[in-house]
Amino acid sequence: NKSHPHSYHSSIPYLPTKRRKHSTLSIRIMSTHPDNYVVYRFEELEGKLKKAVVDWKDPKEGEVVVKVIACGVCGSDDVVRTQGYPTGFPRVPG
């Protein structure tokens, strides 16, 4: 297990993709976006995560779009499912 050389968390594995001479961060600015995308969300009290397709919404002033490749659902996201804090439905955890 190799750690990222600039990481404060040495237990997090570092998996390099392509080596770049002067940059360790790659940012791609996309000028196009999909018409819709897939989410997994809670749609009812104590329900299971359900797959849904939602329409694209352009970001508002001061917001950015980040493409998420993979993510996990934390145990604290169960608060959304059980409405420990009332958030309403449908709700995408994370």
C-alpha cells in the first residue's frame, strides 16, 4: 500500500494514473452536459435506495459541477432514510 506523497492521511492508498511533469491534479472543463443522469435516492420514509433518472439542472451563480465516479453511503445517511432530521423526499444521500 503506497500513500500519496502529499497526503496527511498516510493510511489512504494512492493509486497513480498517468504521471505528469508539473501537475498532480487534472481538471477537465466540460462545455457540454447530459440531458439527464442516474441517481440513487430515498423516495419514502424508511424505504430502500431506488434508482432514478433526473433531468439536468444548470448550476447557479457560485456553484460548480463535479462529476462523481464512485461514492459510498455512510451510516449517517440513514438519518435521511428515517427522517431523523426532516429533509423531505425524494432525497439523494451523500
